[in-house]
Amino acid sequence: MSVPVHRDRWNVQASDIARNTHNPIRSIVESLVVEPNPTKSVISLSIGDPTTFGNLRPPKEVIDAVQQSLVSQLYNGYAPSTGHQKAREAVAEYSSSEFAKVEAKVNFRT
């Protein structure tokens, strides 16, 4: 499934809830006035982004999986703090060996 991207027509409006949400930390950060130190050189943080020059493009399978996840609307919002069961099982299987089996089960101690 291919989804056309129209960057020049991208117009997503914030929901009423988003417009009425207040983040006190963001308010503090956005109000900061920071003067650059003339004795210090600026470090470009973009140099560490491996996607800057087109490297590390996601495989088609990853793009398809993300698209399917979005269309299904099954994974909107935050995941459980323990993660989704399917994801835990996949990580457990990947991390297991014939000598050490990793379980995806979550044990809570109260």
C-alpha cells in the first residue's frame, strides 16, 4: 500500500484537547532566553543523525508495518508499561538461545 505524501498540502489541525493542553515544563523551556557563550564553539547535533544524508532508510517491510499499524488504529496512544505481548514475545524469541530461553511473561511482585 503506497501513501502519497503531499508536503505542500499537509495541513493537520490540532484537536480541541491538544489546543487546551498545558505542559508546564514546555512553558518554562519556551520562555528561556539563552545567550550564546562567545568563548564556546557551537556543536552541531545533526552530525549524529544517520538519516541526514539518506543513509539507513527503513526497509519496505518496516514502512508497510507502520502503515498497517496506523490504519488498524489498534496501537494509538501509549503502550502498556510492560509493552505489548506480541512485542515481548518477539524480543524474548530473538534474545533466546538453545541454552537460555527468555520468557515474555511479566511477573509483578506486590
